[in-house]
Amino acid sequence: MAAAANSDAGTVVRIVDGDTLVVSINNGDHTIRLLNIDTPETKDPNLPVECLGLRATEYLEGLLPKGTRVKLESDKERHDQYGRTLAGVFAPDGSLVNAEIAREGLGIPVQYGENRKFLPPVEAAYAEAMSAKSGLFSDQVDCTVPA
């Protein structure tokens, strides 16, 4: 993502996990960390895959298959300590992917540094998931929302 840009467009290359994807922007691949949402971990080599982690990854793969054009919007801090681009990601239909994951009950709202831009819609979607008992809130799931 260009340093001065607040938004950009790209093409999904692959999904890393439930809150991280790789997007091609101007012929370069960038790792994108979805802002204000945290999904169960699947990639930490020192930990087992967390409950619903694979489902969150599969859900993101379904929302954004390889080749999907997406719009990215950044907030105040554009990169995390791992060098990933922090962004709100918008699907072709205009929906905020970060919030859609929360709406399915597959992630929790989080604030990273000063980045709050997408927190309100993610929190609202999270409340919908809680009310609907979706994902991590389901009685059919043998895990709970991370503390």
C-alpha cells in the first residue's frame, strides 16, 4: 500500500487465517491484517489451533476467494510490528469484511494502538452475533469467547 494513501484497491492472492490475507496491489503482494477484529489463532507453531480458528479461515476464504477485487482503507497506524498492512477490507458488494467476520461470531472486537476507525461496526456486528448465538456464542460449540 502506498505510504500516503488512505485507501487502495487490490486483488486477493490468498487467505492466511481468519483475520489476515495477502492482496496484490500494483503488482506487489502485501500482507493485510484486518483492523479491529481478532479471530481464533491457527498459525502459532507453539500453540494448538484455537476453537473455530479453521472455521474463521474458511469463512474468510468464502467471502474473499482468490482473485476477488477488494478495497482497503487504512486508519492512523498503517502497519503493525510484524510489517503487515492494517486495514479495513471491503468486499465487492461494499460490505466491511472485518464486521462480517464478527457478525458470524468468528472474531472479537479489538483496538490496535490508535486505530478505531472500524471498531464501531465490528462491535455492532459482534453484538448481533451474541444475540443470534452465532459462532463462538453458539450452544453447539465447545468453546467460549476469549477473555
